[in-house]
Amino acid sequence: MVSALLLIIIYLAFISLGLPDTIIGVAIPDLQRDFEIPLAFGGLLSMIVICGTVISSFLSDRIIKIFGTVKIVFISGLITGVSLLGFSFSPSFFWLLSFSLLLGLGGGTVDVALNNYVAHHFKAHHMNWLHSFWGVGATLGPLIMSFNLMQNSWRSGFGAIGMVQLSFALLLLFSLALWRKHKEIKYEKTPDSVHKNIFHIPAIPYALSTMLIYCAIEIGTGLWGSSYLIKIKGFDIDTAAQYIALYYFGITAGRFISGFVSFRLNNIQLIRLGIVLGLSGFIIIWISTSQIIVGAGVVIIGLGLAPIFPSMIHETPGRFGKNVSQRIIGYQMGFAYIGSAIVPSVLGVLYQNFGLILYPTALITLLLGLFLVTEKLNFLIRHKKVP
């Protein structure tokens, strides 16, 4: 009973994690008009959020060991809620930049804490379902912001989501007893050298690279997909936008489905299956001239990518041991955000110079690279290239 109630709290936490992640882009046109800033300055907000998230992810191991998972989740709810309310009351663009950094710092550590907690205490299907609930939050965020943009302004949108975050923090106060009753993570005693020198583990660079490449693929697919469908496949703007929405729906639904599939397939098998499906989807949108078939390919890409990220996170304690998994997951999340920020921008430069016709081949190349890196990682783990 305690585990079931705690799972509900963690499900809500993952929705809370997803809510702020997708709202800045929706608000940028209004922000640009109100503060009379260039369009590129809007992108700066997102970059600062990512920088804050990367910093807090890399520092998460020490922070979580000092405060514990439940306090970190509570503090994060407060920080993100306050930062979003700060957005809504900001008198100048400078204040938006400051609250963007705070928003990022509030998001990184809690992401690591929850992922590590679930990887230790719950099965693979829970990890997939939880990440599907992140998709629910990521979907609701733009809807809430869009509603407020129509009814009022971007300020009320940030304020509304900020109040949701603060309400979640309040809920955590009432759930402290559940966390206390649930078994806390117990770390095995190991030599200090193991904790200090995880980068000496031969498999670590591959574990981090998989996260960077995967997130580059996921973000790069959504960021440039609509442009590809319009300019290369001849879609109108509205239809292209709807198809990209289907891509994100495919990821969310795919993670829910993967939870059931994980009863029969392990994490490594789910990753392999996801890569094969993703490759199939990209090949379909590359060679097909039918809009319906292209749309099916877009959904298949989402379904394929769905299990990869949660499966990689859930496999970390089994690959490297519980004693260092929290630190490794922190670095994994940091590299994931780096991949999300840098590689899609590099792809944009590539498409600008050589044409969007390279969209599917570039992402197929990245997926093949992901396959090679994950298989090398599996090889090193099988041959005991870990402490």
C-alpha cells in the first residue's frame, strides 16, 4: 500500500517535471513583443535553463546525499514554482534571464534524484510509465500556456504553472511519512577510489555518449521535423504541425506500451527494438511520397524512441552497481541535456548549408551511431569492464 501511494506521488512528480520543459518556446513570440527583443534573445532563455540544468545534474550526487531524495524533490518544487512566478512578475528581460538560471538549477537535481530512486526501488515497467507521465506534463505545459495567451498573457501562463509547482511541493509535505516508511537507498561500502574515479571505468564514456546521442535524436527530430515535412514533402504548415504533435504523442504512448512490453523483454532488448523501429520510421519518411504513410512513419519514430531513454537509466544500477549509480545518472542527465542543446543546433547549420533533404539521413546516421555505442557498452559490461 505504501509503495502504491508513493508511486502515485512520483507519477505526479514526473508530470511536474514535464510542465516547465516545453513552455518557453510557446511564450517567446509574446515575450519578444513585450520586451522588444530580437528573436535570438528568446532562444537565450532556453539555453540558460539548459545550462542551469546541466550544472545541477553534475552536482546532484553530492546534493542528494546531503539532503536525501524527498527533500530534494520538495526543494525543487519550491524553486521551480518560485522561478516560474518570477517569470510572471519580471519587469525586464534581465530578470527573465536570472529566473531562467534558477529554473534550470531547480530541475536538474530532482530529475537525477527521481530517476535514481525509481531505478533502485521499482521495476522497468514503472520507469517507462513514469517517463510517459513526463510526456503528459510536457504536453499539458504548452496547452496551459496557449490557453493563457488567448485569455490573458504569457505572464498568467507562467504564473499558473508556477502555482501548480508550488501545490505539488505542498503535497510533498503531506507525503513525508510515505517516503520514511519506504526503504531508503542503501549504498554498498566501496573504496573511495571507486567513487572518485568513475571516469576510469572503461564503460563510462559509452554510457554517457548514449544519453547525448539519444537526446540529440529526440530533440533534433521534433525541432526540424516540421520544416522537413513542409519543404521536402510538401505538407502545409498546419498538417506538418499536427504530424509533429503525433511524434510526441508516439513517444508518450510508446513509453506506456513499453511498460507492458518490459514484462517480456529486458532493458537491453527494449533499446535494440526501439532503435530498429526508429530506423524503420526514418526510412519510411525518407522514401515515401504519401502523406498518410509519412505520417505513419512519424508515429513509428516516436514509438521507437520511446523506451530507449528510460531503459538506459533503469539499467544503470545493474551495469555499474548501486554504490555509484546516482553519480553516474547525474552525469548521464547532464550529457543528455548537452546533447539536447548542442547537436540539434549543429544539425540546423547542416540543413541551412546543404538542405533539409539531409534530415532523415542525418538522423539515421545518429541512430546507427547510437546502436554501435550501446552495443560497445553491452560488450564492456558483459566482459566485466566495471569495478
